[in-house]
Amino acid sequence: MPVRHRLAAAAAAVGAITGLGLIAVPAVQASPSAPIPFINHFHHLRTIASTVPHNGDVNPYGIFVVRQSTGRLHRGNVLISNFNNKKNLQGTGTTIVQITPGGHRTVFAHLVASKLPGPCPGGVGLTTALEVLPGGWVVVGSTPSKNGMAATAKAGCLIVMNKFGKPVETLSGHGINGPWDSTAVASRHFAFLFVANVLNGTVQANGKVVHRGTVRRLGLQLHHSAPPTWVSSTKIASGYAQKTDPNAFVLGPTGLGIGRHDILYVNSTEGDRIFAVPFALVRSGTSGRGALVTKGGHLFQPLGLAIAPNGDILTVNGGNGKIVETTPSGHQVAAKFLDRTPGPPRGAGALFGLAVRPGGTGVYYVDDAVNTLRLLH
């Protein structure tokens, strides 16, 4: 069957799971909008556990709540990827930890560049891109650096692990260039993985803003015992502002989330904007940046993104430690401080990944100023 027909059939299969909607990973099933913003139901912050594993990796980035128990993955636990090593060098973190709701931490995977089962230009430096696909296939992004500086960053790859944390394949090239964040929709046998890329011309610009950030949609055929088969790679969005930064490594398109009506929401960290890419599951080419949803206001270097049960867009700011809730129509309806560490400005650079707690009873997030998993509840 031609690739385009396989993709159309896959899109139909994924959409057919709920009739009109999608199974979004890791978003919670949407429900009708409520008059009270989702985050305004929660008033307490709780530290769940340290994210630092035995090798000393720090700077937690990606976060994913496990939906189904299989292998060493346990339902309700939280996977977290680390971007820095124990010397706090960016782009050199190699571990994924698994934390229970009660705070028990174990190492799910420790990835060694020389032992990867395929190419990953530059090595291992784990990013916010972290997903678990049906069957327990864990996919994490790597945007590596030799010395912690963006000047030595390489294209990296996506590393696929099995349900026991063993790497089984890498996905590289074909437009993957600094995979920074991801989201996915999936059926039992097929997944669409959306990946933000931040290194297209960024290092060469030496700190100047370039508008070459992209989002690619990868089509993956899923199997029971064999690793996913890479079927397609399509650039569905482009033109996002990005630049290297001595403190943040790189600023570019970061948080991704699939909302209602097949819309992909994209945080543009540089410029404090959220964009909406229509027909994300089926479009055959780029939409540019998509439609502007909102800019400025409470947004200040938005990083992680998740879709709330009411369909609103949740984002966390790297610039001031806030979580912001925005409606699909672009109204910023709520904002709360999550980070309590002092500094000018308050909470700068502390927040990255976030995920809705199962049942919609709170929001998990990582605080990389103190290397912890925390809960707004």
C-alpha cells in the first residue's frame, strides 16, 4: 500500500477510537468547558520527590504520566528525563527516572551514547520530548552537547526504548534536528509523533534570532514485540523564532499539545506566544507557524504545555515561574506562581515539563531549580 494511503488509513483508525476525537498522549480526555478555570480548583503545592538519580544527573525536563502498566512501567507513575549531568552541563544528561505518586524514585533508563542501537549525531542529552506509546515503547529526545554549551550542540535523535528501558532503535535525520519537545496521538497499531526541532541554523547564528524552528509529524507503525517502524516524516509547521542562550541553552518552539478538532498547540518560547496548527493529523505540508492564539500577558518564555480536561491550554513559564491557563479562543483566564525560589526574576528558568494528573485532580510539573517533581493540587 502506498505511504499516503497508509497514513490516511492510520489517521482514520486513530480518529475512530473515539468517533470524533483523538486519544491524546499524555493529555486527559477532554470534557465540556467549566466556568471556573481548571487550575483555579487547586490551591496547594506539594513536593513529590527529588529527580536526581544515582549518577547525579540534574535539570529535569520531560515528564510523562504512565497510562498502562507493562514491563517496568507502572500506571500512575511519572517518567522524567534529565538534561544535565552531575556537573550541571547542559545537553549531557543520560537518565530517565520513574517516580511513584508516593515519591519512590527508580532509574528507568540510563542511556550511553556508545551503546545506542543506531545513529544519534552528537550523543545523548535528554530533552523535554518524552512519550510512552501503546505497547510500552518509550521515546525520548536527545539534543546533545560536548561541553554544556549550545555552540557544540548536534542534531541528536529520538531514542526508542522498550518497556524495560532498553534502547532498541534511534530515529535520526529526515528533518530531526534538535528534538526539543513532543506529543503524540495513537491507536493500538499506529502513532503520530509530533516533534519540535530547535537547531535549524540556530548554532550558526551565534545568539541571533532565526525563524527556522519546525514541528515534524512522524508516522510510526506499532508492533507487539518489534520496535516501531518509521513510515513517514512531514514538516507541518515552520518559521518559529529560536536562538541560542547562555543560560537556557536554546530558546525555540517547546511545548506541544493536541487539543480538540485536530489542533496542535505550540509554545514559542522566544517571543512569548502560543500558536495553533490546524488539521495537524492529516495536513500534508507546513502551515507556517499556524494561527496566533495569544501573546504576552502572563506568558513569559513559555516552555512546557499540556491540555487541561476542559480543553484549555496549560503552559509553564521559564521566565517567572507561573502556570498559565489559556482558552482555545486565546483568553488567558488564570495564572498562578508555581516556583518559590528567590531570584531576579522570580522563578527564572525553573519550570519545564508538566502533565495533568490522572483523573484531572492536579498538575504534575518539574522544578529544575531544585531538581524535584512537584504537584499543584
